[in-house]
Amino acid sequence: MVADRTAVVTGGGRGIGQAICIELAASGADVVVADIDESAMEETKQLVEDEGQRAVTIKTDLQQLDDVQQTIDEIFDIFDSVEILVNNAGIAGPTRLCEEVTAEEWDQTIDVNLRGPFYMCRELLPGMKDQSYGRIVNIASVTGKRPLEQRLPYATAKMGLLGFTRTLAAEVGEHNINVNAICPGSVYGPRIKRVFEEKAEATNQTYSDIRKEAENASARNELVSRKDIAQLAAFLCSDNSTRITGQDINVSSGKVMY
Ligand SMILES: NC(=O)c1ccc[n+]([C@@H]2O[C@H](COP(=O)([O-])OP(=O)(O)OC[C@H]3O[C@@H](n4cnc5c(N)ncnc54)[C@H](O)[C@@H]3O)[C@@H](O)[C@H]2O)c1
């Protein structure tokens, strides 16, 4: 589906990003993993190579433009072109009321979730335009579509990411570059476990109450798997989705339907 393509996946060291790297590799792409956590990327590298594809890992802090530019230079020292970008890296930010959020927490949450995708697109778009081909997938959230109390910086960033997706899609469509967003619901894994634990503490409920509440909030009464997200990402990165652009697609077991 994406044979002979080179894909860059931010935050591919673990979680959803790792699943996306594996799915893209299984579909025939070589994968560049750009993540701030150097040690986490080793496992992803091995898993991509197990699929018979080339894997390159580059330590990148998406909050730093210099770092992103250096990463792009390193990529083009190795590969002639990049066809696919998955802006997956994100952080949950604080679970607190607006007036208890620090300026540093606000900046960091907006920077990783929103400025990171901007930097990556800014640096990779000229090459995509030159080759008249690009597939960009932004991993947003259902929290980009409806409020989530006590998660103001995260919700603001993900809502911004949907506006970014639509506006960029309109800008670059004529260059055969598609830009779409995936909005996961609660994806089971270590990150959501942490989020549930923090919410339990913030609201004086038990962990299992919070988890049940999240499951029951969806039509299917279940959380989502990383592979669910990865399969849609691989489809949106392929030539089977050519006329889908500027969209935000929920993978939420029916938690959000708009
Ligand atoms: N897990 C969920 O339930 C869920 C739900 C909706 C949306 N999402 C979104 O999916 C994406 C992936 O989430 P996840 O659950 O796999 O998270 P995760 O915490 O398991 O993985 C995130 C990855 O991003 C990397 N990262 C963090 N800060 C970085 C930075 N400054 N520069 C480069 N890399 C950085 C981390 O090292 C990590 O490898 C995020 O954008 C998240 O907001 C997740």
C-alpha cells in the first residue's frame, strides 16, 4: 500500500506511534522514527526491521526548531525523499483547573502537540511540493472536538490541530499533498492508564470507576486499540485514500460521532 515510500513518524518510540511505524512498515514503507526518548526508539527500530523495512531513529525534541531542522537534514542525508509524515507525538499536559495551570505547562503542552506538527510540516513541505506528492496525518483526539474539563491546554492544542489540518489541506491540495487528522478516543496503554490515574486522583474516584466511565462513554462500551489507529493511519498514507483530505476521522468506538 505504501511500498517504496519513506515515512517519518514523530513520537514513534512507543504507544500509538510505535504501532503506526509497524503498520507502515508492514505495508512496505521505510520508517524514520523521530522521538525525544532515544532508548524507546530502539524497540521500534527492531520491530520495523522485523517487517523487512529500513528503520532510522533520530533523537528529536519537537519543541526546538533547530532540533527539527537538524533531524530533517539527517533524514535527507540518508533518504532522497520523504513522502509520508505522521505527526503523532503528543503529551497529555496537566489535569487541573484553568487557574491552577502554570504558564510552563501551558507552553509545553501547546508546543509539543501543536508547534511540533507545524515545524515538521514547515520543513518537509518544500520537498513534498517539489515531488508533487505527500501524505500528512496528524494524530489529534476526540478532545479536539468537544470539551474535556481540567485538560484545557491539551484540548486547546488538539482543537488547534484540527484547524491546522483543514487549513493546510486547503493550501497544499493542488500539489497532490493530502493532510488528514485521526481523532482517537481512549486508546488502551500506559499513557491512558496514567491519565485515568490522574483523573481518579483529581476527582476522588477509583481507577476502575474512571475506566468504566470511559468505556461506557462509547457506543461499543470499549476502548480503542493502537492497531485500530495504526490501520487507519496506513490507509490515509496510501494511494487508496487519494481523494480524502482535510478530514478528521474518529476512531473512538463510537464515543464521538461528528
Ligand atoms: N492514548 C490515548 O488514549 C490517546 C487518545 C487520543 C489521542 N492521543 C494522541 O495520540 C498521540 C500518541 O499518544 P500515545 O498514547 O501513544 O502517547 P505516548 O506517551 O505513549 O507516546 C508519545 C511519544 O511522543 C514522544 N514525545 C513526547 N514529547 C516529545 C517531544 N518534545 N519531541 C519528540 N517526541 C516527543 C514520547 O517520547 C513518546 O514516545 C498523541 O498525540 C496523543 O495526544 C492518544
